[in-house]
Amino acid sequence: MFDGLRKKFQNAVKLFSDREEKKLEENSSGDSVSGTITDSESITTPKSPNNSEDSISGNHKDTVSNISSQDSEIVRNGITSRKPPIENAIQAPQQEKKQINSKVKIKLSTKIKGTIFNKVRLSDSEINGFAEDLKVSMLESDVSYDTTEEFISDLKKKLSTEINAKDIKSALFDSVRASLLDIMSKAHPINIMDGIEKKIKEREIPVKILFLGPNGTGKTTTIGKIGYMLKSKGISMAFSASDTFRAAAIEQTEHHANALNVPVIKSVYGADPSSVAFDAIAYATAHNIEVVLIDSAGRQETNRNLIGEIQKMARVIKPDIVIYVGESTSGNAIAEQIREFSKFIRIDGIILTKLDCDAKGGNAISITSTTGIPVLYFGIGESYKDLIPYDPKMIIDAILPN
Ligand SMILES: Nc1nc2c(ncn2[C@@H]2O[C@H](COP(=O)(O)OP(=O)(O)OP(=O)(O)O)[C@@H](O)[C@H]2O)c(=O)[nH]1
Ligand SMILES: [Mg+2]
């Protein structure tokens, strides 16, 4: 899980922080100890009128008055002159190249000050470069465009303050973590188990939970997993085999019901799914059963007939919780699918399945902020125990381990 994101985030942070720390190291060593220009480095100096080497001082200063702050001062025989950038040597008239082996005193830059005061402020271009690297990594990992943009602008704000010069990597990790947490905590989180237990306590039973989503995303398997979870809490339930459309769908629901020793209410293929759900609720009411888990056939958001059918189901049974089951491997398409579905039917929460098969994992980050609907659980395998609660901190720790 999250392998793609982990590698990309860590590479981006490591590359950038190594580069910055190296720059700082070089600059700070230049601050305290004079460096040496090697014999191979050539320095351009103006030719003095009397050809005396010592007279380079005054004339040269005029010639190079506009060189950048990156340039170095050359201290030679007690006289200070300037060293233009090696690749950008100023070609003044009557200059000659000389091989000089002399001491170099590197100028105090912001970064050297950073090493003195343990604080450093990254420049806008440095922040933009880092942000751009992360942005590409996120988009490649299926994080949605809008979420990526939002994350990047939040991160830039966080990075534009002073950060610890001694440990740039940790400072970057902390900022990235904080921005990720902001993004992932967008939709108000709901804990459906708490909600179910509260309703049971108040005797508002049966609690009706409808599962819907595109074909093959894992709806029926997830009903088995939620059933397993409810069972471990001692909560009674019935299953409604309301996928009367796909071959073997009824038997599949029955299989899970038998495995968990739960009653299943079913009909024949082609029967009205709403009436099967209605019967299941009546059965639960009659038997004091606390929860009804209602399956439905897979459907695409573009199929108006099947969307009409699920709307009817919602009208008839008035579910307490509607759960959209989508697979994380769908990439960016999933956010659009959910948005389309929610135009027709209220969706209270999302379960993102097959995260174990998703090499990228970006949906886990962006789905909540993109849709505004909370993710409830992740499906991480095919067995009953392979359902874990949505926990932004857990995801962040997986992507950016301490
Ligand atoms: N690896 C993995 N496989 C899963 C997960 N959830 C479901 N599956 C598998 O996905 C396949 C489809 O699961 P179903 O539960 O039948 O999906 P569905 O949405 O009910 O399918 P339809 O009713 O045909 O729309 C099955 O082989 C499941 O075992 C998961 O989290 N991880
Ligand atoms: Mg199914």
C-alpha cells in the first residue's frame, strides 16, 4: 500500500534536502575556514597599467562592481580582489587569465547566516522547485489535480517561514506531513460503528445500511467484512440479497451470510431489489435484529435506468447510511464517479477497496477533499479482516515514516 507515493515523496524530500544541506555545508565551511582555489581554476584579472600583479585591487573592483553575491573575494598578499564566477568570467578589456593558488574567503550569504542562527529561509525559487517536484509525483500517483494544487499552495505557505538549518529534511517532512493532514481531514469524519451503536442504544432499529457503486468494486465482499466487524461487537444483523441482476450474486451474498451465521433475505433473479430490501427490513423488525446490510447490483453512473432503480430503493427503504464502495485502482475516475452518483442519491461515506492492489495510492489522499464525503474504511484484501478504518495519520506515517 502507498508504495508509489512513499517512494515519490521520499525521493523528492531527500533530493531537495540533501541538495540544500550540501549547499549550507559548503557555505558554512567557507565562512569559518578560508577555501583554496585550485591550480586548475582560472581567474580573470584586469591587466594593470604597470603590469604589476599587486595593482589588480582597485581597477578590478571597478570592472566587477555588478557581480553577484555568489562571487568570492580573493585575499592575496593582503590585498582583496573579487573572483568572478568561473563559468561566467567577465571579459574586460586587457584582461588576462592567470592560474592562481590563493585563499578564498566566501561571502556571508543568507544561508551562512542560517547556519549561525540555526534558521534558514528557503527562497521562492527553491520552494517552487521543490513544490513542482512534489506536484508531479502526486499527479503521477493519482492524487487529484485540485487536491494537489491545494496541497502545494498550503505547503508553500508552510515552507516560507524560517526552518531549522541543521535538519532541513525533518523540517520538510514536518511541513509535508502537516499539509497532507490538512488535506485529508477536510470532510467531517464519521465513525459508522459509533453511529450504529448509538442508534441501537436508542432502539432506533433496524439500522439500514445500503451499499452501492460500480460493477465489481467489492460491494458484496465489503458487506461480508462489515458483517464480520458487527459480529465481533455482538451486534445482530440480516443481509438483503438485493442484487437480483448479476448471475450468482444472490448465492454470493448467501455464502457470506452462511459463513457468518447471519440470516439472508432473498428472492429470485429479476425480482424488484427494493422489495427484497423491504422484506429484509420487515424480517429484522419482526426478529428484533439490529442492523440490515443491503447489497445492490453494480451500476455505472451513466446508466439512467439503474440509477433510477437505486433512487427508488432509497425512497422505499430510507436507509440510515448510504455507502459508496469504489476501488482505489480506478485512479482519478473515481472522484468523478462519486460526484455523478451523489447528484442522484445521498452518499454518506465511501469505502475504498483494493488498496492492496493499488501501486499508486493517491486516491486515499484526495478522495475526501475532492468529493467532500468522508472515507470510512479501506479494503486491503479479500478476507473478512481486511477492512481498516480511514485514518489520515496512519496513511501519512505509511508515506512518510518517521
Ligand atoms: N485484493 C482485494 N480484492 C478485493 C477487495 N474487495 C473485494 N475484492 C475482490 O473483488 C472481487 C469483486 O468483489 P465483489 O464483492 O463481488 O464486488 P461487487 O462490487 O459486489 O461486484 P458486483 O456485484 O458484480 O458489482 C472479488 O474477487 C473480491 O474478492 C479488496 O479490498 N482487496
Ligand atoms: Mg456484488
